[in-house]
Amino acid sequence: MFGEKQQKCLNDLIVDSYGSPEELAKILDLGIEMLFYLEADTFERREVQHVVSALRDISIVLRKRD
């Protein structure tokens, strides 16, 4: 999925900015929840669904242990 260098940079970013993948996953979950309260006609429904799906996928991957 990622190259070795990209994976290290991503891991460093997550740890430095959020403390752990689990903490970032919590923030992403909060972002998903916030999307439910968007004002009507701000974005196309399909666009919002696409973003929610991407956030959910990232959140799931962050919680997986090797």
C-alpha cells in the first residue's frame, strides 16, 4: 500500500500529532459524526458519503494490529 519511506513518515506523523493510531481513529470517528450535522445543500450527498467511507476505512485500518 505505502512505500517504506511513506509508511515511516505516516507513522511518525500519527505518533507526533495524535499519540497513537487509536487516538487518530477516535478523531476520525468524531469527524464522521460531525458530517451528520452538515447544513443542507452544502455538499452533494454522494460527496459526503464518499468522504465518510474514506474516513471509516482509515479508522478501521488504524485500529488493526499487525
